[in-house]
Amino acid sequence: MAAGSITVLVIAASKIGLLQPLEWGTLDLFFRLRPLEPPDSRIAIVTIGESDIKKVGQWPIPDAVLAKLIENLKAHHPRAIGLALYRDLAVEPGNQALVKVFKSSPNLIGVEKAVGDKVAPPLTLSKLEQVGIADLVLDADGKVRRGLLSVRNEGEQTKLSLGVRLALIYLQAEGISLKMIDEKKKHLRLGKAVFVPFRDNDGGYVRANVGGYQILLNYRGGEDNFAKISMTDVLQNRIPPAKVRDRILIIGAAAPSLNDLFLTPYSSSFNGIPQRTPSVVIHANLTSQILSAALDGRPFIRVWDQPVEALWIFIWSLAGAAAGVQEWFAFAVCPLKKNGFLILAIQLICIFMAGVTLLISCYLAFLGSWWVPAAAPLLALTGSAIASAAYCSRKWQRLALLDGLTQVANRRHFQECLQRKWDETMRNKRHLSLILCDVDCFKKYNDTYGHQAGDACLQRVAKAIVLAVRPADIVARYGGEEFAVILPNTSPDVAMQVAEIIRCKVSDLKIEHSQSTVENYVTVSCGLASTVADCKSAPYDLISAADKGLYEAKNMGRNRVILQEIEIYDLPFSSNYYN
């Protein structure tokens, strides 16, 4: 029950987005813990850093410098060049030279911003249809975890991203082209890769914006995991041809002053200010992801369907519930049954180990490119363990206070209640009454009908007593066949009425007792005592007086109630009895 309830609560919390940041954080941690993959030898980044801008002397760099940069790269025969710089306006001098380079470079792809505040592409490249979109998808925490492959503009024209355009040029030389294999589901095939669009509730996401065609980014690494060439080295022809030939080159800004930097899963804040990644590195990761999937079969990050995720959460919720069940531990470690602290310590260790196992399982799944929820099942595990432990603790406490056979208070609890009610009586200046009941001729009943029948008889008598008393009264099993009833704030007259009701209720059960010396059915004898507010005696005296009343009731023929005064003090009432 606890596991199911906690599972429903956790799934509900997940569905409204409360656990989304935790799932994102876990995914980011797994990226940082995952061993770095070897650099993709098919891609190199041409960076424009602070020192490059100082050498040029201005930003944006003039068209003449950009034209020379591209020409020097082309001289080494790269397979494709991506210009990840917005260049919608001319920057003289050298605009005509740059236009000429654009026209003579069929493997050059420029960029535009197609979503939100739009930025137009270079006019020449736009006319040549050599443009890709450079838009990045940011999550609510500002991190880039998804890659945008394409969007449709107002005219229903599909625009591909820079990474897709560059990868397609590279793969075209390998004889690989993009094919639609399921138009309804928008599944695409590219070499060994099958593209499945990102859905709004995939992984740890909740109602995410799924505009365009998105996929989860399976980062290869950060900036240091790609071959880099500085713009200055290219302009001065200080690059070995093998570093450029037949590769995809992506030109982009890396200077912090240009602020073309974004947070990624590698941007950890544990060591201070999170490090940001140049957008050109993110484009390189997307390009590498497409190439690696198409040529090498490198898997995309995959997720489970929601029913499977719900089952996963429920399984760990069950594990937490099992870890919180004290009876299981007491049974498994029998010698420790009476050591509650040791059992609790073992439970905590088991819950901790289960949590570690869960996180390790999710991490190993991530190494296989599966994003398995971790925060939700971990919350379900701990929640179920706490709920189950709390339930068991309450159950054990209740059982510790009850008689196992009759399910009324046991003698220990009776003594605690009597002392508490005695103190309240003395404090509030009120009456306190006590009834002791004894099943008449019970030994003969056991000898005649057997102990199992005797147990059943006691259970029925206890139930009859509970039904006879008031809600505030406390019924307890005082001894073998003896029961006690504490009556708080009750005068002797009212207590006599309650005791008489008890006697009648038991008689009305008509439990056959052929060997009884009183009736042919089970009866009870009752002793009653009561104290007043200014009485200076102790609870034991109240018990002693009630016991004397019970003894007198038995001597007078049983099946009756005797009111006995506390003899130590001069109380305002005397002995009496009722048949």
C-alpha cells in the first residue's frame, strides 16, 4: 500500500515538473563522470580568441580578413567549412573579396538565426542556399542539452541546422544520404543512424518545447575534446595540411569578450562559477554526433516510454517499502529482535545501499546511452522506506500496548494509564474509578472445553466489555481471566452503572458453561473502587480496594458487582453490591 501510494505521489510530482531540475542535474553529473571519448578526427574548430582579435585590431573582423581566412583553409581541401558567425552586414574593407570567396566555395555553409530575434544570413550564401540555422535550444536553467536539427519557417520551408548541413556534405562523399522511413513518426535514416524526434516528456523533461526537429545531445566532450586551430595560425599559414584536409572545419568565436558562450552539462558550479562553452563547440558536438551515428553506429541518448518509467519508479518504491519493514529485519536477524537501534541502523544501511545501487544502475545505463530516471525512483525509494518504517513503528508501538489475545490494553499499558489518570485526577480534583472483572469458574471452562475454546471465550468477553464501557474508559487484560477498566472522571454511582452493564453484557453472550457453579453460561464477577480528588493514597490502593471488592463478590456467590471503599482513608461512601 505504501509503495503504491508513494509511487503515485512521486509520479504526480514528476508530471508537474518538481523533479525536472533534479533529473537534469543527474544527467549533467553522468556526462561529467563519463570517460571522455577520443576526439573526432573528422572535425576541427577554427577559433577566434582574444589574441586573434587584438592582432586584427577590431570586431567584427573585416571582410578582407575573413575572406583570407576561408581561402587559406580552402587551400588544404577540407570537406566542408562552417562559418558559425553571423554575417548579415558588410564589414569593410574587403566585402567584394568575401562575396567572391562565398561564390567560389560550394562546401561553405553560413548561418542565420531563425527563431526568436532573427538574424539574416549572408545574402550571397542565402541565394546559393548554403545556409544553416545556428539557433540553440536552452532549457529553463540556461543549459543546452538538446540539438535543433531543423525548423520550418512561416512559408513552411524546412531549414536545416549548421551541424546537419555540414554532416550531409561530409556524408555525401561517402555515398550516404538522408531518407524518411516513417513520415508519420518523423523517423529518419542516415547511414547506420535512425533519428527519432525528441518528445515533450522524454527523460526528465516535463512539457518541454518541442518546436522544430530536436534530439538529445550526446556530447562527445567540451572544448578541449576537439582539434583547435587559431585564426592567426590560419592567416599566417602555420597549419599542417593533414590537420585540415578532408575534415569539417567550423569557424567560430571563442573569445570571452564576445559572450558567445553557453552553459552545458559540463558547466559544473561545484567549484565556483560554472564554465561556459563557446557555441562553436556545441555545433561541433552536434555535427560529430550525426557523423558518429551515421558512420560508426554511435547510439543517440535513448529514453524509456512513460509506462516503463512508472514501473521503474514502482520497483524502487517496493524496495524502499521492504527496507522499511522492521518485521522483516527482525525475522532475518533473529538475535537482534530486541535491539531496535541496531535494526534501525541496518535499515538505514540497506536504504543507503539501495540508493547507491540505483544511482550506479542509472549511470551504467547512461554509459550505454540510456537516460534512465534517477531522482524520481530515489525519492520513491526513500519515501516508501520512511512511510513503511513509520507505519511499522506505529504498529509495533500499538502491539506493545495491546494484549495479543484479546486486543485490549495489556497490563503494562494499564499501569501506565492508571498512573497518568491518577495524576490528572489529583490535579483536576475529580473522581477516578476502577473495575476489576473475573470470569467465573474459568479453570473449569478450560478443563471442560479446552484451551482454544477458553481463548475464544476470553476474546468474546473482552469484546463485550469494550462495547459496555464509554469511549473515554480504558479496558485492559489484568491477568489470565481478569480484566480491568479505568473510568476517568467517574463517580462511584456512575461506575456502578457501567460495571453492571458489563456484567449484563457478558451474561447476554450466553456462552455455554455446563460446569459453572453460577449459571449454565459464562458470567463475570466485578470489584469496584473509587477515589476522590483530595485522597492522598496511591494507585496501588485503588487496585487493592477493587481487588477486595472482587474477592468479596466471589465469596458472595459470583456474577455480581461489589463496591469497595479504600480502607486507608475515610471516604464518603461505603461497601455495597448489586446482584
